[in-house]
Amino acid sequence: MIEWSDDKIHSFQITLLDWYDHNKRDLPWRQDHDPYHVWISEIMLQQTQVQTVIPYYERFMADFPTIEKLASADEGKLMKAWEGLGYYSRARNLQKAAKQLVDDYHGKWPKTSEALQQLAGIGPYTAGAIASIAFNQAVPAVDGNAFRVFSRLLEIDDEISQPHTRQLFEKIIGKIISKDRPGDFNQAVMDLGSSYMTAANPDSSHSPVKEFDQSFIDGIELNYPVKNKKPRPKAITYYGLVVRSSAGILMQKRPDTGILADFWTFPLVTETELLTFDGKDEFLTESDMMTALTRYFKHNYQLLLNIQPLPVKAVIHTFTHQKWTIHLLAAELSSKVNLSFFPGNWFSQQDFLDTAFPKVQQKMTERITSLDA
């Protein structure tokens, strides 16, 4: 790892901030230093690209312009506003933190990184971003951009997924960050990491800080940051039932824990669960599978379905640790059927418009909509 002198640190600060002053991205949450605006944008930007976030951020601010509005918001309206961004626990934690701020802090923001991390859903990175941008605290905001930028600048060989590595980077960047303009420094690092120092195909030869980039000088920049390869997501096969009646389409509410907790989807059954129920190692024919599904719904929910295949491609959706392949099938029921044993209800067309759905359900809906077009 390279260590810089005080003079080189000062020169780097000047170079980086001068570039940022002339080239910073014009983003709606950068129009002021309001901690609420910084917070909402940073939470939205987790796992989501900037251009995708901008319209969501603007609509969210129109719907929930203050902490108080967010704290008192109807959960259904909040989830609908978040629909499409994914990782819905982020939205739930936003509301939890807003309630903490209103109830425990009387609407006043804590100003240090340590205190900010006492709020729901705010970790070290988000706390550092809020503290530096909104309150001019000289603390680093260490995210993927910061890992990539500083590991390349200084040839830091520590593996970034290890817990101790964040602390190492926080210590190193803490010595380099501008004490006068920490918020602009952190945002400049974000912009640098998303432009010249990207993960793939970096343009380091034109980077404003190329003279400080030791890995570029040594021709090994793509070796950084050092990280272990992620394991492939576990492949899981599902059967999704599109069950219709005169009352609409049958929707199932997911359990309150696990993936897609508390969200509505078509009834889904894993192939593994169905095979276990049917006492088989595999289904030899499609007919065998549909017969097993029919018996499964009769046994578990007292619903007698006449299941038919749908002429659509399987829906494929990847989560962080799982990859779902969903085969869609059709069935019909009377709207008067007893749903007492089934964790769901009929959804009308209006219900579909009013309800927030996870991305995988949106994909399934698009598949069956294509049939009706």
C-alpha cells in the first residue's frame, strides 16, 4: 500500500475538488444540503443507478416533502411510491427512522456519524454521507466507489468484503479527506468512481487524478479493488398460478419474513416443495406436475383447480442469493369459493393499480398481459 505525504494529500484535495467544482453532476438532491434530501437520495441509490433514481426521488419528495409526512404516511402509499426500486426493506426502514426522528429527536437531526447510525437503516456509509454533506463533518463515506477509487490510488491489497477492511479504508480516507469541504470531497469521490474510475473499462488516462493513481501508473488498475468472487445465486424453480374468476385474479400474500415479505404475488409453489408433497424425485411429464399441483392446492387450501399450461416463456428473476425460474399456469375458480384456508384474496383491476408489487410480480403480470393484448 502506498502512503502519501501531507503535501501530496493537499495536492490531491486541490486537484479533486477543482475538478468537482467544474464537472459535478447536476442532481436534484444536490440543490441544497438538507439532511432529509441527502438521506432519501442515498438510500435510493443503494443498489440502483442514478438515472433510475432521479424520477423516483422527485416523485417521493412531492409525496413526502418532510420527515413528518414520511413518518405519518400510509404504508401502502409508501410502498407504491417505492415500487420498482426493489429491496423494499429500505422503504420500511425510512419510515421507521422518520418516526424515530419525530418521536425521539423532536424532528431534529443528530449531526455526527455515530449518532446517525442509531436510526433505522442507516449504516456507516449513509451516516458518513449525511454527516459530511449536511453537517460538514470530516468523515468519509465508504461505498463501492470509495473502495474502488482509493484501492486503485494507493494499491490497497486488503480484500474489501472483509469486515476489518472498511475500518482500514475509513482510517486511510479519514487522513486524506478535506477538512474544509468533506461533503464535496465525498461526492467528488462518488462522481470519480462513476466516471473515470469505473469497475469495468475505466478511462484512467483522462482521469483528473491520474498522476495520483499508482495502480494506473503500474498498469494493474483492474486488479483493484481486491474482492472474492460471489457465489452464484441458488437456482430455484417455481410454479406460478394465474387463477381467474369473475371477481378478478387470485393473489397470495407472502409470509412476513423472508424474500418478498408481506408482498402480494400470484400463488407460487417451489418445485422442491411440490416434489416432496408428491413423494417423487422428479416429474416425468408436464401432466404429472399439473396433477400434483391440483392435489397440492386441494390438500393445503381446499381449492379444486383445473390447471392448464400457459403459452408463455418462464419468468426469470435474480435476487442477491437466489435465481427464480417461474413457470406460469392457468386455472379458473368460482368467485364464491371459500378462501378461508388460503392466505390471499381476489384482486380487481383497480387493486392491481393501487397495490405495490415486487419486480418479479410485475414481470409475471407483463407475461399474462401479453396474452390478452
